[in-house]
Amino acid sequence: MFKIFLNGIFNENPIFRLALALCPSLAVSNTAFNGLGMGLCLLFVITSSNVIISAARNLIHPKIRVPAYLTIIAVLVTILEAFLHAYIPALHKSLGMFVALIVVFAIILARAEVFASKNKVTKSLMDGLGMGLGFTLAMVLLGVIREILGSRSIFGYNIMGHNFKPVLMMILSPGAFLLVGLLMGFFNWYERRFTKHLNIKK
């Protein structure tokens, strides 16, 4: 069970390993705050949808499963958007339309189709938590690096001093695209080296 949870954090990380949900990773990871907020939003939606779809998998007719999944996800996103608008307006304003676009994020529908519709509630819960946390950690990592290099700060606090010249490209989408590619390459290299080390040891 714990292996399912860890799978989403590294082996099948939505951004760095599966290359899914790249749109928000490029658009709203310009600060650590936005990255954390977007990650927690997706964590709520993917975990809740996994649980609901798993619990109702025997009640959903196979021919209408995709519209049913989208309806469930849309209801959850509507609830989330109303909550953010009422209680965290600053985050709602920062994320903008990307909160509503969670409905069509490929990672959520993919986990519903590939995992939640075929497994029990407890396993689907762990899968949702793992995938959601993996996405959140990836978004925070991107946000921290981009904010430090592009704005000299982290979570809004200046940590680099005024002598450091910001790399403005890092707060723009091209900088995010380059950073995602570099991190993907790093994690792939690390996995190959780690696996090779284990094989030699055996």
C-alpha cells in the first residue's frame, strides 16, 4: 500500500516522469506560493475523485465512464473554486483560470481511468495522495527555483540581496520550460545511476 503512495512521488511523478499537467507547471509555478497553492488544489481534486470513482466503479456503466468521471471532477473543482474565492482570494486571483482548468488536467482523468476504476477505495486513496503530493512537490520545487533566480526571493521574502541580478527569463514560461526539461533529465539520470548501482551490488 505504501509503495503505491511512493510511486506517485518519484517513479511516476506527474511532471518529471509522466510529463503530464505541464500547462500549470509552466504557467503558475513562477513563485513558490503559487506552486504550493496549485499543488494542494490538485491534491484535493485527484484524491477526492479517486476515492469517489473507486467507490462507484461498479455503478458507472462502461460506455459513459468518461463523462461520469468528468462530471465528478467538475463538481469537485467547482467546490474548490468557491472555497478559494471565499476564503483564500489572493490564491484564487493568482491561479486565475487554472483552477477551473483542473477539470481537464490529464493526470486526474488518467488516474481515474487507469487506477481508480480498477482498484479498491484504500488503494485509490493512496494513489491519489501519492500523485497529488508528487505534483505538489514538483510545483514547489519549480516555484522555489524560479522565484529565487527570477525574483531574488522565496515565498515573497528577499534572500539573495540586491547585488544579485535576477534572471528575468525564469519567471516567464520559456524559463519554466527549460527548467522542467533540465529537472526531467536530472531525475532520469539519477534513476539510471541508482538502478545500475543496485544491480552491481546484487
